[in-house]
Amino acid sequence: MTASELAQSAQSDAEPPAGLSLAQKALWLCKAGRWDASHDICEDVPDPGGAWIHAYLHREEGDMGNAAYWYHRAGKEMPATHVTLDEEWGQIAAALS
């Protein structure tokens, strides 16, 4: 499933489609506004992908200190302030699909 298809499903479907990887399911739940469920699942996604999703979730939450820790675990730099959450979500979804 492409990042675009995943985002569209999260906006229109009540539940994640069958057959998603754990990473895709965490991203789907995040896009669907189910932060806590996404956070719970991303902890089961193997590093560094799970750490990247975890970092993103804490960036979305506004907990930048926690986000910085998880970006480091993911081997990623925290995005510049001009990179929107939607843009980063798309980057993660494309990389982990």
C-alpha cells in the first residue's frame, strides 16, 4: 500500500485494512487521529522504523525532548521547523511501506 493510499484509508475507513505491517498500522492509526493506539503499536515495530514513528508521534505531541531521543534512536535528525507533520508522515510512510 502506498503512502497516499494509506493516508486516504485512514481518513475514510473506520479500521485499518487487513494485511498492513505493524509500521503501516501505527502510521494509519496516527493519521486517523488515534495517537495512543499508534503509540502503543510503534513500540512493537523493530528499530529504527519504530523509533522513527515514535519520534514523529512525540513531535506531533509537542514533546520535543522525547522526540529528540527517539530521532536519535532512529538514526535521524529532527526535521527542520519548516517540515510539516504531514510531510514527515509521508516520508515515513514511503520509507516503511
